Amino acid sequence: MSFTNDPPHGPGEVNSVAGRPRDPEVDRRVLRAAAEVFGEDGWGRFTVDAVARRAGVGKASIYLRWPNKKELLASCLEARVTPVADIDTGSVREDLVQLAGQMLTSFFGASGRATTRLLMEADRIPEVAERVKELRQSQVLAARAIVRRAIARGELKPGTSVTLLLDAIVGGCLNHALATPDDLRGRVGEGLTDYAVQLVDFVLGGVTAG
Amino acid sequence: MSFTNDPPHGPGEVNSVAGRPRDPEVDRRVLRAAAEVFGEDGWGRFTVDAVARRAGVGKASIYLRWPNKKELLASCLEARVTPVADIDTGSVREDLVQLAGQMLTSFFGASGRATTRLLMEADRIPEVAERVKELRQSQVLAARAIVRRAIARGELKPGTSVTLLLDAIVGGCLNHALATPDDLRGRVGEGLTDYAVQLVDFVLGGVTAG
């Protein structure tokens, strides 16, 4: 199957200009390629041309869907970089292990490089800066809720800093990802659950009450 | 004073090809510009042209000193991104506050963006990958020595993980820098010493013995 001719099949959306059904598989393929190109080379080298080549589709297929590269990157981030989900397991340790797990998955996953790049380059690309604010905000809201409930349950000291907790947990996961060379990511990726537990136990020791 | 003509003054090195004294101020200016260009746009857009424009010097002045952009970036990192210095104050808390302080200075300093980029892009640029390994290695050696002495003094539990401690401290500082928007870096930069103390106290709580 070739994507270069953008074959109309499957229950794709109808494109309003051409009236041709869109192929959702092409969309996915382009968005995955966009994440790869952005992750590897950053905004400085992010072009529709590079994404089309990587995806194995014609540039026209991309322009049929996205008017420019900024919209393309924004769609890619919308589809592939997900905010932190609300976490409420009833235990602060388990909540934080899940939070760390979500971070590790996003940093080590298929779009991990795009995610870490995004954290670094967001303010250079106004079109996606808003998205990064949302992602950071989702971390803060999730952490704030986790800490508030844990204080109410007597698991954490009153006044525990949400910011420091986030810096230690999110930053710890980020440093773990950045310190892992490309050729070891597969192997290290298998031990992420263990790492999440270790990091949380390490950090929690300092803030648990009593 | 204009740098575009590379005026020969000051106790510069004598260039072996032209026999003309090199102006160390031009060197510094070019290396600072290189850090800015690399920090803002990354390797994808790092060109001798862009650095020359930013530094306000002619391209010839750069090629007189560096044969290509890889050597230029390598020199820039050598000059402006420094390994962690050995720290031994006699107290683990003070050692770690100084370690965190060094990290914060490097992430928030004039070449802070170049430093964080470097952590992210190192494996895309073989010529500087070695330098990043050295920088990471200097963190590990410094942290290992700090932990070893602290265990010997009874300040830290035996078996304290150097990796987790580094992830929490270095990652915490990194996340703090990445979460700070450009327009707040000046204000946040003034409170870095306080932040270093808060982060260390937060993390240490979990690993101090007794």
C-alpha cells in the first residue's frame, strides 16, 4: 500500500474542498512522522517537506489537511502528547508512582523526543506555546490534587510544596530520560515501573508525616 | 569599536597562517554568539553565518579561527559549559546546596539555553557527544563523592542511591529552569540560592539517617 496517492478508503472524514474521503491512516502516519522529525531536529528543521518524506506521502496530501507547518505541529502535539490524567488511588505513594509512570511513558515513548523538545522549545514557537502551558498546567493540577488529598489523609506534612514535589518527580523522570543514551532506551524502557517506584520512595521519604 | 574588521589589538595569540595577532575579545564575542544561536535554535539552524551575524563579525574572522561549525560549537561548549567542580564542605546539605547551585547557574546563566539544549541534542551531534558525556560524568563523580563521604559521616543511610539523588537534584533544577518562562527568568534567577536550599532540604528529608 502506498500513501503517496492518498487512496480514499476507510471511514475517513470528507474533505470540504475536494469532497474526497480522508484516509485516517494517512493522518496517523503524517502525525507520527511529524513527531519524529520535530523530536529529532526541532523546530529549526521542521518542514512540511521533511515530514512528507518521512511519512512517505506527497506534500499535497499534507497541505490538503494542514494549511502550514505550524498547524501540522499543533495537530501532532494534540494527538500524540497527552496531558496528565487525574490520579486518585487513595494512596499518595500509588498516586505519585502513577504520575511518574505517565511522565516516564511520555519521555520514553514513541513521541518521547518530541515531548522533551517541546518542553525546551515551546517559547520559540508561539503557536504551540499554549499547548505546553496546558500540559504543564495539567501536571500542576494533578499534583496539587494528589498533595491536597494526601495532607487530608495525614500522609503528607501540611504545607508540602507542590512545586518542589513536581520538580523532583517530573525533573527526576526527565533527567533519567535525558541521561539514557539512544541505544539503551529499549532496555531502560523495560524497567520504567521499577524506576517510578524507586524515585517516588526516594522523594517521599522526605515529606511523609511522622 | 567594530569587530567586523577583526582589529588586531591586545595580547592575542598570533595566528599561525596570517601571522596576525588574534583579538581575544573577538573570540569571546563569537563564542558567546555561538552559545546564543545554539541555545535558541539548536543544531538544526546552527551555521557559521548565523553566528557571524549575531556576533557582528565577518565570516572570515570565524573561519580564521575555526575550520567548521562543529569545531566552533565544540570550542563554545568547552569555554562556556563547565563540568561540575568537586565539592567537599564537610556537610552533605551544604555540598548538595552547592551542587544544586552549580546546576541552577548553568541552566539559568547566559549560556543556560545552550546547556539544556546540549543535554537534549547531544546524541545528534557526534562531535560534541563526548563533551556531554564528560559533563554528565562530572556530575556523577561529584555526587558519588558527596554521598560516600556523607555515608561515612553517618549523615546518609548506607546504600543511598547516587543515581536517584542526582535525578532528583539535577532534574529538579532542570525542571525549574524549563518551567520558568523567558520573561520571568530574571526575577526567578534572583531567588536561585533559596531554591537550591529548598530543593535539597526537600529531597534530603528522605535519605538522611535516623
